[in-house]
Amino acid sequence: MLIPCPLCGARDLREFTPKGAAVTLHRPDVGAGLDAWNDYLHLRDNPAGPTRELWWHGSGCGAWLVVERNTLTHEVSGARLAEEEAGA
Amino acid sequence: MRLASRGRIDRSVSLPFSFDGKLLTGHPGDTLASALLANDIRLMGRSFKYHRPRGVMTAGSEEPNALMEIGSGAAMVPNVRATVQELHEGLEAHSQNRWPSLSADLLACNDLLAPFLGAGFYYKTFMWPRSFWERLYEPAIRHAAGPGRLTTDPDPARHEKAFAHCDLLVIGAGPAGLMAALVAGEAGVDVILADESSEPGGRLLTEQERVGGKPAADWVAATLARLAQMDNVRIMSRTTVAGAYDGGVYAAHERVSEHLGARSKDLPLDCFWRIATRAAVLAAGAIERPIAFPDNDRPGIMMAGALRSYVNRYGVSPGRKAALFACNDDAHRTARDLQEAGMEIAGVIDPRSELPKGDYPVFSEARVVGTRGRHGLRQVQVQSASGTTSLAADVLAISGGWNPSLHLSCHMDGRPRWDETIEAFVPRPGAVPGLFAAGAANGVFDTSGCLSEGKRAAGEALATLGVAAPDWLLPEAENQAGSGKTLWLVEGRARAWLDFQNDVTAKDVKGAAQEGYDSVEYMKRYTTQGMAPDQGKSSNVNALAILADATGRSIAATGTTIYRPPYAPLPIGALGAGAQGKGFAPERFTPSHAACLARGAPMIEAGLWYRPSYFPAPGETTWRESCDREVRMVRSAVGICDVSTLGKIELQGPDVGLFLDFVYANGFSRLKPGRVRYGITLREDGHVMDDGTTARLSENHWVMTTTTAAAGQVMAHLEMVQQCFLPRARLRFTSTTDSWAQFAIAGPRALEVLNTVLDNPLRPEQFPFMACGAVRVGGVEARLFRISFSGEMAFELAVPTRVGASLWRLLLAQAEGFGGGPYGMEALNVLRIEKGLLTHAEMHGRTTAFDLGLQKMLSRKKDFIGRSASERPGLCDEGREQLVGLISRSREIGLPAGAHLFAPDAAPERINDQGYVTSSAWSPTLERHIALGFLRQGRARHGERLRLVDHLRGVDVACDVCDPVFFDPEGGRMR
């Protein structure tokens, strides 16, 4: 599997580490309450189809990426820098 | 028998080799199989279960019978296919699965028991008594059945791994593959042409055909010469593409030197390739399909295409008189080739009624119904409209049609499609994205068709790359595919073999259907059809045709089992190339490594690092003696310890303070330049991730330290926090762990030792506890931190790694002048346990700041990673297990880590468990056995007596609960 790192180009899977669903980017405020935090920390969809995940290019440039991947076909349709998504 | 002419072998050179100890010769260009046939050796192995005599059946990687052990001693490789192993001087081959010898195999008695040993007999027979399975049945079965033996010695062979990248991978260099490579090469894209055989060409090397008006082999040579001129085309011979994976990645195995024998000492045996390509053409050809008929497994019975290979490519005649049994025109083509080569034709047996004429006996509407010959074929029984006749023959060539080699197209879960017109499975387009099947692999079997298929597939692949295919005139070639019909099975009383490698018969498949295992997946597991190393390459389709017939379904409705990687057996050594020994776990050495070894220090692993356990002094015989001395030395004088393994991350920028406030649970932004602060980091789920100190060297320049174990994890975490949560913060950071050598100087005389090496000595009040700053050591810029992991007055002095080894020697020499010396991990651990300081034994991932007694560090004034979760009621419940100190009531019995705590009168059972020990030491300072551990409501239970039990080590001892800081709780010594 190859992941198209926006900084390095298409790179082998083994340079990356996954960190689960990209909802991690949408961190609740400190006062959001236990339910919001429980949801953020523990509850995840398990989609059959397109999914957005956080991957770390640890053996490359060190960038965190939002990777769009189809769990049915393993097809990677795109990747962008997490910091762009987070509003840099 | 070797033919006088023909073939692509060099008759002027003789290569000596041995088979079962017998010395033989062959020629360059031979495979082991062709060389054995040239020496009139037809019996090449014994079958898996019944020990039936078997000979070579194919001339390719699908070979089920001729499996050999190659080499000897630790370098011996079992289950090598003699059809793939190229001959070299000194090759040593042994037959397998026979005892005591190949021709007199006593275990052939299994064959007489065959009526009782059908599919499923293991499950039915060896059920009782239960305990006999492991002790008696399984060892006996394993002795009697099975392919080659494994040597139990470590593999001495050198394996290699490599990566390749290209625009187009062409798999197979037969007519379709060569044409695809030509077209793509001409189009200018980067091409890899991988072929399994020792030379590219595929069937063009084995057939008497003409391409482009010249002999096919000459066209191959001209085409290869043309490809060799193209800088953008790489040809990889002896390379089996074994798997197709996501994103256009293919696994391939290259046999680099196994064909060279003793001349290969500078080369790896083989190489495991990962090829990343943008598109691929599957031109892997087709595998000839056998016919199941009674006693179809005698040495001398082989595939018609294989027989043509042996005659035309290797110049070998596997016998003197051949019969042919086929339901297509291939048999007639074979008969013509054999006649040309001077072999006698006993007859062509064909179930069809209208047959091509030939200058040999032809039996139409006929079948082979039996064979004779104990160790090799002697006679073939033929049944035709005119009755049954016996033909004398020592070779029988069979052809039941062709199965496209579509395996790779199934590797991403795609199922093949049954094509009624050619009665074969063909690849489903798009089953592997970017893979285009061509030629025989796509169900087009004539040479002209293959050439045009290669061009078409290359054009389709190029289109996906956005490149136009060049106009290309196809050479003229044979366009007769050889018409035929299918014949799967000839019924009879004797067994008709399907899977030769696993000894599965047509009757076994029917039996599976009768017993209700009527799905193809059940049948496979019940009979073991297709589960041997050849994965049923020749036999699977026949087996499911028979299953379809037995269950009254069509083949399309019956379906097929899925092909999975690898296409051909791969050596585990090649898959693991580079990942053995130090390749598996590289070693990281500290700047003082050599000096520590020189002092006789035993090294202990800490992650990938090696650190000294202790430094034995003359007369010391146990680690405890050395450790106790080193602890007392630090408490009374001074000790030096290499702490370079701690993770060091340098951060610069105006927003570092804000960033650290978010990373650490406690506040950092108000830390003054020149000061150090201890901090803890949490995971977002509220548990402690790591601890360490961070120093503010100047307004915008900070250095963070992490524990040795968590350095990588913390770095990844910081990257995530910055990029995902604080992308606008103005800072940059990088790991500098390997750039700085750092030494702890600890003990009452630490400052005196330090001042001997500083260019400008310090007064104590100039550099108070938790201060940091730049200093100079012998003219070198250095950093000094006054921090302590021992509870003593201590400094950590950091210099660039290149001068680390000299500073270590200098510090040791100075320390020894003050009654000090080096101390190792054991003493470091005792010193920190005496002070109740934490490591990952305590921060083990399930403990919170509350559990560790650090709840006051959790800032209420700011948000930080883990804050919200750390406030969840369950994570700060008073009933949780909390960090405590433990002191053994016994002077002799220690408190081992992993032991559990119980009330003094409670039974030591899980239900009464009160807590557990995480770190344990003999304290030379207190002269007591002490420990750190977690105890339910522990902070409120100081002074209580408990029972400590370790069932594993047989320890049962009373201990007292106390504060985790055993020594100098006010911290006066380090200040």
C-alpha cells in the first residue's frame, strides 16, 4: 500500500503509523462535559467504505496526515496535511 | 536419454552432480529434472501419503512430484522443485519422503492400506484414546507422511531484500509479455519485465514455431537485444512475481545465485523484491491441465507440453516409445515433435471422433483406462470403440487443455470468471486495479493471439498512465490455438489421481460430496486438495469439475477456491532478509560504551540501547556487592553515570511556553530562562504518558528531556499536538538525543568534581537546584543542568557527542580522586527507589497522576492534553490503587516486583488482592528490603502491615506500608 504524502510523494505503508479516525482533530473544549469527551475519546464509527484516518509519516517528514481510504477496497484516494485541516 | 542435437544446452561442457549419492553429469542449460531424465532416471520421489513412486510431471514451477533436498548440512533446502533448480557443478540432490531408499521404500506399505486411508481418515481413526494423539499417532504419521525434512540448524545462506519502482511491470516474458514490454518500452515509460525462468521467452523457447518469419527462439533473441538497448527497460530473469498487493505493490522473488553453486560465494542466494508500479501486465501464461485416469501417476507419465520442453528445449528424450493421451490438438503437435526427434510413437489416444491424421497409430473415441509398470511406465491400456488394447510405452504424454495462470488477479479477493467457450477460468478485468491480463493468462492460447494481446494490454496500461501506445506492426505467427474438448476423468477401478502432491484421488472428491462437504471450500479442507506447496496449480480445476459433476452443478455455479499469495513457495529466509540478529534489533551505544566494557561492566538492554549494569571492583563476586558499593559511593562521595540515552528534544520559538503548557499537565510558560522544571505528560485519556524535565536555556530556546523508553513516542506525540491542535503556534522542534553526550555527576562532592572540568568553576549559590545554563569544558560549549535522580546534589553535564568519550574519561579520573567512580543501572535504580522517583515500571500506562500522588501538578488554570479525562470521577476515585512505599519485615526476604499484597490474615487469592509491587531493591542506605507498589487507598494506609505473596517465586513475607520517599523526604541533600 502506498500513501501519497503531500510533502514526500507516494511512499510505502511501512513509513507510516496509523492513529485511527481523523475525528481526533475535533477536540472538544475543556468545559464540553463528560459526554462530549466520552464520545471524542471512545466512540468510533466502523465504516464499510470511505473513511478518514490520521497517519504519521514518522519514517519520513514527520507530518501528520489525514488519509482518505476505502475500508472495502483498501484504495487510498488522497491525503492532506493535518495542520491544513486544523486551520494553520 | 540425451538427444544428439536439439535444445538450448551446451553439450561441450559437462557438469558433474549427484543424486542420492550417485555421481552423474549434465550440461549448462539443464534443470535438475532434465539432467536426471538425460541420465535415464525417471523415479524422482515418493508421494506424500501412500509413498507411490513418482516421476517428473511438468517442466515448470507447478511441478507436484519431483521435489528434492538440495545441498547438505545447515545449507540444505528441502522441497526444491527439480524443474526449477538449474544444474550447476557439484549440485547435491537427494530424494525425499522415502525410507530407507527411493527404490526400496518400506513405507510404500501405506499404499496397500489405501482402502483405509482415504480422505478424512485421520479425523475418523485417531480419535481414541485422546492422549495417544500427541504421543503416538502424530509422531508416527509425521514419520510416514510428509515432504522434505527441515534442517534444525540456523540458515547460513545470505538473503537479500530490495525495492524497485517502475511505471509498468510486465509479469512473464513469453510472447505476450515480450510484446507488452516492447510496446511500453518504445512508449518511453519505465518498464520492468520479470520472468520466472532462467531465460526469457516462455513457450517460444520450447515450441517448433516461427515468429516474424524466423524460428521463434531467434525472434526472442532479437527482441531481447532490442529491449536491452532501451535504458527504460529492466529485464529480471529468475524472478517469480509472487503476490499482488494494494496500491500497485508486487512481491517478487529473484533467485540470484542458487544456480551458480560454489561460484556464488560473493552473491546472496536470493532476493525478495517489493516492486511498486503504476500499472502491470499479467502475461504469466497457462498451465497444462492433466486428465484423471486410473493409475495416472507412474513415472513416465507427464504433461504433453512438458514433454515438448524436454525434447525441444533441453534435448532430452524421457523414453524411447511414447503414447499420447489428449482431447486437443496439442497431442498431435507433440507427436510430430517427438517423431522429428527420433522417438517412436506407440499411438495417440483421443476421445474425439474426428482427428488430424498422422504418421502414427491414432485411436479415436478412445481413452486410457489403465497403466502398468512398478517404478516406471511400461504399458498403457487403451479402450476404444474396437475394444481394449495394450500399448507398450515408457512415456505417456497427457493434455486435458490449459488453465490460464490467473493467480495474481485473485490476490486482492477477486474471483475469476468461468469462460464456457474455452472451458477455463479467466481473470476478471479490474480484479486487481491497474493489472491487465494478456495472452494465455487471459485465455488466448495461440502465438499470434498472444502477441496481439500483449500489444493490447500494454496499450490499455499505457492509457492509464496517460501515455499513447506507439503504432506497432505485429510479427506473423502461428494462429492455431489447437481445438479441443475437455475430459476431466476416466472412470475405472484403480485410483485416478488429482492432487499428486497431497495424494488426493477423484474418489476422495466424490466421497467429500457424498459426506456433505459439497461446497468447494469444504471439499478442499476435507480432502486437502490443493493444500500442498504447489497449491493445486495443476489439479484444482479438475477437482472442482469432478465435484461439480458429483453435486449436479455447473462448474461456474460450483466456483473455485481463491488463490492467495505467494504464487510459488518462497523461502522464509528471503521474506525475513535483513531482519535477523542486529537487523531485527539494531544496537545503540552510548558515548561511554567502550570505556564501560573496558571496565568489565556487564551491559543491559534498555530498548535498543545498551547500558552498563554495574562496574565490578576487584574482589567483588556478585552484582549486589558492586551495586551496594556504588549506591554508598554516591550517597557518601560522588558517582558518574552516562545518561545520554534520555530523549532530548530542542524547541525554539516565541510560542514554546504556550505549547509546553498544552503538552504538560503542569505549567511551563512562566518558567524563567536559566531554570529547569519537572513535568508530567498525560495521554488524552487521562493516564500518565511520561515524565521528565524541561530546561529554558533562553527566552525562546528550550530543551525537553524524556525517559529513555518513551523518547520516540513523545516525539510523535509532540508532532501531533503541534500539527493537529496548535498549527499556528510559532515554534519548531527536533530530536537531539544522539547529538549530546550527557553525564550525571551525583553525590555530596559533585560540585568539586564538576569544578575540576569546567573552564570557569562555579560557586554553589551561583547555580542553585533546578538551574541550567551554558558552560565551557576544555574550550567546548557545554550545557549544565542541576537536577537529581538520586536525591543527592547532582548535575547533568551535556557536551556534543563527539567529545563525550573523552569527557567520560576525564570525569571518572577526577571522581576517583574524590573517592568516587562510575555507577551503573542497578545503582541508579536503587537510588531512585530510595527517593520514590518514578520510571515506566510505575507509569505503566494504566496509572493516573492521582494514582502516582502527583494530582497537585494537574493545572486548573489551563487546558492541556488529558485534562478533561483526568477529571473523570473514576480516574480520581479514593478507592483506586495508589503509589506507596513498602518495607520488608524480613532482612533476608525481599519484595519482588510483580508480587501481590494482601491483608495479613487473608488467603493469597485474586479476590483478596489489595495491590502489587512495581519496583524492588535492597537499600544499602536503609539496610532494608524496600519496594514501590500500588495499594488500594494506599495513601491513607501508611504504617499498616500487609502480607506480600509471589506465587511464582514462592515468596510470602510481611511488609509495612510507608511513604514512597524512603530517604531524605525533605530533599535537603539535593538542594
